[in-house]
Amino acid sequence: MKRYGMVLGLKPEKVDEYKKLHAAVWPDVLRMIADCHIRNYSIYLRRLDDGQPYLFSYFEYTGDDFAADMAKMAADPTTQRWWSICQPCQKPLADRAPGEWWSAMEEVFHTD
């Protein structure tokens, strides 16, 4: 199992909409997340010192081929529709890696 932490900006005027969307995530989206070996997935919201809202996500990946599972998720039509609704709320970080939407974070500490 590998743990992932990611960060993403959220447009201030879209905070309430984003929270409402995630209060009722579509069942087929949740199923695809599970089918792609993602467990214990959480998204947190925090306004930082710059006054802007940010999202932090944490999940555990239990599969054997992360790239293939992420490609499977990205190819799913229902997931694509979900992302088309969520992405206008989001503001990716300017310094994200090529091809990233959510910016990967380095794990510097973990305990069981």
C-alpha cells in the first residue's frame, strides 16, 4: 500500500458548490475509485495565510500499477462528467508538475 497526499487550490466563490458536490458524490464515481484500488480517500479544506482556500487530499493505493489504474479512471465516462463539474471549482497550483492537476506532496512523516 502506498499513501498519497495532494494539494489543489479552490476558487473562493466555488467553496460552497464544491462542498455540496462532495456531500453527495455519485455512486458510480465512488465505485470507480474503489475499482482503481484507492482506499481511505479524504479531502480536506483549509484557507491559508494568503486568504485563499486549498484542498488537501489523502488516499491509500493498494494496486500494482498506479498509472494504469489512473488511466482507467480517466477513461471512465461518468468520472469524466464528474470532473467536468468539479474542475471549474478548482485552481491548480502554478508550480505543479507537467500533467498534474492535483499537486503531489512529499510524505515527510508517518506512524502507525
